[in-house]
Amino acid sequence: MGILEVQNVNKSFGGLKALTNVNLNVEEGMIHAIIGPNGAGKSTLLNCFVGRLIPDTGAVTFDGQSLLGKKPHEINQTGVSRVFQTPEIFSDLTVLENVMIPCFAKRDGAYSLNAINSVRNEKDILEKAEQMLVDVNMADKRDMVASSMSRGDKRRLEMAMCLSQDPKLLLLDEPTAGMARADTNNTIELLAEIQEKRHITMVVIEHDMHVVFSLAQKISVLAQGTVIVEDLPDKIKGHPKVQEAYLGGAH
């Protein structure tokens, strides 16, 4: 039994079937990648995990609890954090202040820019935020304004913000999109370190196969809204169904 389970999920938009009888089992403590050509249904499935979409039929459970009908902030409170394609940070705040806000939210249940006025002088919040920056190798950038950083560093900051809420499951939607290769490799190393140290379960949607095969311990392949293969990385490579799905698709 996995920590995240998807059973017979279907989702349509008008006459378009985005997901058809999708089944998925994500084991606790693993990095599980979801790949597939453009339009395969990857983002639709991820949005069903975080409350942005509700499946027409089927079940989605996390740690034994149904996620269906929950709002995104309620799902976040169950221990699920999401990293978006474009890093979601407070651009006008410093790196340290960015991390202090979700630390405060974890403790007091509020998550907003206004929270920074409540946490600047709170020692426990400051200490936790500083430790998060050490964990993602950003302690030397604590006083930088977030908007001045590279995309790779903004991604690293967003990771620190997510980790400060002590998630059990981290959902990553194309975490290396738009990055230079050096930043991509740094992100791969960071995710591997996080998984090793914290044993957080991760679900990664990614087009870059270098990232997928560097990180994933299990891979699900979607095509035309359904899972066609789910297996270990070595068995995914060269699989005839995978080659067929990607023929003419984006990699």
C-alpha cells in the first residue's frame, strides 16, 4: 500500500478525456517520476493531487486520507507541498524572510505576506528558517532580495520554503524548467540530498530525461491520459510502449 494512491481516476473537459482510468501507487520514501509526451495528462493528474481539480470519478488518497473535496490549503496541511514550474516566492523580500513566512504558517496556520511583520523578531521562527537555508546551501544568501537571484537559486529558495513546513510528500512540477544545465545539475543534487536526509516521498513531473533517470526510483509513463507502463527506470528505457508513446512527442 502506497503513501499516495490513485484508483481509477477519470477527468474530462467537455468532450475531451484528459485522464482515463488512471491508477498509480507511490511508495513512501521514494522518488516517483511521471513522464509522458505533451498532452498526456501529467499536469491534470498533479492538479487532482493538490485540490485544483476534482476527478469526475475515482479516488485519490494520501497517507490513508482522501484528498477529494479538499481545498489546496487543506491538502497542504495534511503534509503535501508543491513546487511549481515557475518558482513561487515573495520577490521583494529577502531570502531569509521568504523562508520565515512558511515557518510561521506551519506553527500558527497563517500564510501571507502580512505574516512577516509578526515573525521578524521571533527567535524560534528565525532559527528554523536559518536552518532551512543551511540545508539547501543558501545560508550565505540570506540577506539577498529574492528577485535578484538566478532561476536556479529561486528554485532552491522555494525548496527551503516547502521543507520548512515538514512535508511528507513533495510534488515537483518540472522543477528544472528553463534552467541552464549547471542549475539543473545542482537541482538534481539538492533533491537527492533532501531525499536521503529527510526520506521525503517525492513525485516529479519532468520532461528532461536526464533529470528523470538521475533521480527516479520508479517511473509511470502516461500517454493519452492513461498509465501505459509503471516500472523501475532500467525497465522503462527501451520499453516498446514508451518508444511508441514518445514517437513524435516532446522529450
